Amino acid sequence: MKTKLKTYTLEEIQDKYIGKKGSPERDKYEFELKMDILSEMVKTARKKRNLTQEELGKLIGVQKAQISKLEKSPRNVTIDTILRVFKALKAKVNFKIEMLNSEIKLA
């Protein structure tokens, strides 16, 4: 008799090992994942345009080291810098903004 293996969804695995959606652990994981994806997108777009880090840096007025940091970990980069990088790479950028709470209170 064969034993039937239980299958799990990605969401179930993430809930179990990272934390439930909305938990601080899960939020941190998802933020870091998005930053990793962003850095990989910059690197991929730069290579697709056949540019070195130094050449891209010159296009937007920063040092090669800043492009290198952006491609490794964009956590300390401003939105302005990210937009300038993608503009120099002739890449379209879209931001998705969701209002989670329709009521905003001022103190």
C-alpha cells in the first residue's frame, strides 16, 4: 500500500516557517524579498543595456560603489535614485499603492 504524501501550498509553508501574513516576521521577510528582487532587476537591466556599474553611475551622477551597493542591497537607497537608475536604463517603473485603511485620523 502506497502512502499518500500531504502537499502544502506556498502560503501554508510561509505561514508555518516564516510567520502568518501581517506578522512582523512575515512583513520583514516580504520586504527583504522585494528588495532582493529590486536589486536583481537593476542588475539585469544594466547588463541587458551592456553597461558596467561605472558607466551606469556616470549616467546618473553617482560613483560605481553606489551602483554596486544598489545591486547588492537597495535598503538605503532613495526612490529618486531608483527612478534615475531605471530612467537611465530606459526602463518603465510602476508603483502600486494600496490604501489599507480608508479612515485617516489626525492627532
